[in-house]
Amino acid sequence: MAEISISNSDWDRLKLKVKRKYNNLSEEDLAYQQGQEEELITRLMSRLKRDREYIVFTLKKGMLHLDTNRL
């Protein structure tokens, strides 16, 4: 079970921040539908070569600061 819940509208904004920080990620890497947090986390772990805790922390941090450029 994913430690984070992301709505489709929040993901649209968060995806821009993630893509800006990790510009090597493709649209396919960032594909997401609400309820598929686990698949997103797993895909990002593989592509970014980071552990689960880092990915979840990064996504949560981005969600906290959704209205800013901070990630």
C-alpha cells in the first residue's frame, strides 16, 4: 500500500515539478492515474535508481508545497 495519495489534478501540478527536477524522465515514466501510486513509486524507484523512502519523501514534499516551485 502506498504511503501517499495523489489526485489526478494534484498530479498534473506535481508532475511538472518532478519533470523539472528530473528532466531525464519521459511522459511514460510519469504516467499516472489516481489510485496507482504504488506503480508510480515503483517506476520512479527504477528510473531514478533511488530507494522507496526517497521517492515517497520527494513526492510528499512536492505535495506540501504544491503552490510553489519547491520540490
